[in-house]
Amino acid sequence: MSEIDDGGHFFPIKDDGWNPGTNGITRRDWLAGLAMQGLMSMERMPTMKGGDPIKGEGDIAIVAYTFADAMIAEGKK
């Protein structure tokens, strides 16, 4: 099984002595969230690959992560 490239961590929080710090959200999750917001704001939903209509939250998540993966791949060129 191939591993999905998450693009690394975005907005990491450093350990400052008070807060233990975290790696932050992944670039993939951040980009998918932005794509999801765009999809949810559209008057008409686009279709999935193959022309099937987007139905429900599961399909929206699939499309959002597809956009995120494409952005990460394009950014590495």
C-alpha cells in the first residue's frame, strides 16, 4: 500500500516551557478544509470523477482531499 503524502505539518506549535507543543495540522488536512469550504459555498455541486453527482458529506470529503493531494503534488514540481 502506498503512503499518502500529507505535505508535512503546517502551523506547528513550539514547546515554550508552558505548552508542550504539537506538530500542528498537516498541510493535506489544511488544504482539504479550504477545498471543503469552497465546495460547500457553491450553488451547484460539481461532479465526482466519472460524472457521478456528489452526494453527502462522504463524497465532499473525498473531493476535498483529492484537491488537497493535487495541490501537494503540484507544489512539489
